[in-house]
Amino acid sequence: MGRFTGYEAAYWKVCLLHAQANFRGFFHDIRYVLLFYVIGDISTTVFAIENELGYEANSIIAGFLENYGYYSLIVIKMLFLSLCFLEYLYLKKRGHPSTWNITRHSISVLGILVVTNNLLVIGGAGSPLGRLLYGF
């Protein structure tokens, strides 16, 4: 077998990482990220927009919603989860479990804040995050 090019070497490294990956451990670690940041955010956002109780304040996400519909939210979240998985693999391989724990817990807290904000918008109380970040 000859030497691998850069792309082939990268491909085999990714294959080896997947072989060592513990998907059950990853999904256990991100259960609150899935609950709040993915499912909670998507469901409350769609509910608020569909019932004309609110709108998407993030202009980038609003552009995707306008052009591609609600499925774009799912695609964006899946891309985000893919990046989380790559970070999970990298940090586990390097032996940095505390960094992974900080990351996943931070995303979970962000998800709780976003869902709480969306529920307040749905309830008619306005957007505290909008006031904080955008001044409205």
C-alpha cells in the first residue's frame, strides 16, 4: 500500500474516529441539548411564528426560514449537532472531558434561555433576550 494523499489520510482518520466513537455516550451527554436547544427551540419557534405570536429575531435564521421554510431549522440544528459530535470526538480523543462538559452544559443553558424567551413571547410578555441583545 502506498502513501496516502492529504485527503485520503484525513478520510482514514475520520473513519478511525468513527470506529472509536461511542454514539450512545454522545447522545447521553447531549440529552439536554437535544431537549432544549433542538426540540424545545424548534417547537416554540414554529408555534410562535405559525400563530403570529412572534417572529424570528435572528436575521440569518429568519432569512433561511423565509427562503426554505421550517425544514431549514431542522437542517441547521442537525449541522450544529454534527459539529458537536466532531468536537465530542476531538475532546474525548485528546483527553479533555472537562472542556466537553463545559461546552455541552453551556449549550444546554443557552437552550433553556431560548425556550424560556420563546415561551414568554408566546405568552405575550415580550422578549427579554430581544431587549437585552437588540434593544427592543
